[in-house]
Amino acid sequence: MKTLAVSRDDLTLERLAEPLRAAGHQVDLAASLLAADEALRGGHYDAILVDLPVQAADELAWLRSLRERRIRLGVVTLSALDAVETRIAAVEAGADDHLIRPVDPRELVARCQALLRRQSGTALRTDVVVCGELVVDSRRREVRHGSVPIDLTPREWSILEFLVMHAGAAVTKDRLLRAIAGWDEKLAPNAIEVYVSRLRGKLAGTGARISTVRGVGYRLEQPAEVA
């Protein structure tokens, strides 16, 4: 999952990014609405976190403009004020969820992951998906071969999670690359090939297989589809 966090306060940005990054998510930071617009033009995101200051007229207007521009990313707003008016204003402006700061890091991660599942038409219908003997638990961020844990790096997890969410469909290399790359991070052109190769090795014997779709990218196939 790749998230854009927007706040006028640098400390708030870091506090929002830290638990998401610890959970294996890619997070870009924007200290202004202008920087946020530039980020949206330059890359793909799955969700946006917007910190609302006490005087949040500009942020709310920006949220409304996202919907007017048909940018359909999931949006979570946060504020230090636990006021009904603030929550209503955020939802009316286009927010899908609203949290009160300080927020428990575990809840922030859980809300963002739940938002992604709701936003994606092919999102995981449950927290646990079984593919052959491969078990993917999105809530715990665990992958198992039956009952045996499979150790994945954060980027390997992000790629596998995206492929599982779109199981049976071809996913482009560019889309996977954007899912694991940070805003200011440059990856080698063959980065996806390297990570997929490692994933294939770790998934060997589970019955799940990542196939190459020539000229496009990759697809996660169920055992029945492989047969």
C-alpha cells in the first residue's frame, strides 16, 4: 500500500508515517497542499492521509477539489479536535474516514488497510485468503505455508498483497513498481523482477504461483488455474 500523508506540521507527518512504514507501507510526505498536488501528478497512491489544522478551510477545499477532479483515492482525515462539526465537514468534503489525534498507531494502520479493501473493487473480501497451501493474513500481515510462517520483507509483502488482491488478473510491472517505491526513492529498472524471483522461491511448494504475462507483468494463479 502506498500512502500520501499531508500536513502543515513536520512532526505530525513523521508520527503518521512511522507506524505505516513499520507495517511495510510506502509513505510519501507533503508539507503543503501544493506539494501534495505535485505528488499526485507524479505517482500512484492507494490512499491519502490529511491532517486538518484548527483552521482547515484550505484543506477542506482541497479535498473537495480532489472529488471534482475525479481523483477517487481513499481519504482519511485526522484532527486534534473531537468535534462533530469537524467530522461532518471532513466527510462532506470527501473524506472516507476520520480519526482523532493522537491516534493509536495500530488503529491508524488498521483503518488504512480497511479503507484499501473497501476502495478496491477486487479487494480482499476477508482478512485471510487461502491459495493452495498459501495463507495470506492481511490483518496480521502474515504469510504461511499451511502453519509454517514465510518470512517476507516489507516490499515482498507489498507485492504479494497486491497480487493477491488482484488474483487471476495481470498486474503491470509499472504498477507493482509504483506500489513499492517511495516518492523520493529511485529503484533499479529490474527491481520488480528481483523481488518476484525471490517471492517465487519463497512460495515454492505452496500451490500458489506467480506467472509471467509476456509484455504486461505478472499474475497470481490459483492451483486450479495452473492445472
